[in-house]
Amino acid sequence: MSYRNKTNFIKIIDLKNETCPMTFVKTRLELEKINVGEKLKVYYSNLEAKENVPKSLSEIGHKVLETKNIDKNIFFLLIEKC
């Protein structure tokens, strides 16, 4: 799923059924499909991903713009491809 607002293209993916390290691998593969400056919103339910994915993404040069809890076990990251 994806949508475009006035300034940005945002792609949304659901990785709630994935575990580490596949949460990072699949997030990185999706980032390869979008252009620099576009955003990816990814939903996770693996709490290990909450710490590891942002760290790994920043190590390869992407920006995590937002981390937000949806409920006790589900959260999302909003990532900008750099």
C-alpha cells in the first residue's frame, strides 16, 4: 500500500509476522524500491525490531523519523530513504 501527499510519497508495509533479522532484511529491501527522500512506514510486532531495526538503518545512512506504539505489541517506524 502506498499514498502520496502534497510533498512526499509514503509506502506502507506490514511486517508484524516477521522476526529479527528478517524485519531488517525486508525493511531494507523495501527501501531499495523507493527513491531518496521518499518515506517508508513499517508495522512490526517484534519488540526486538524496535531496537535493532532503527540502529541498523541509521548505520547504513537512513533516517528514522518516528517510532510510535499502536498498542502493547505493535508499533511502526517512519523511515526516510537517504
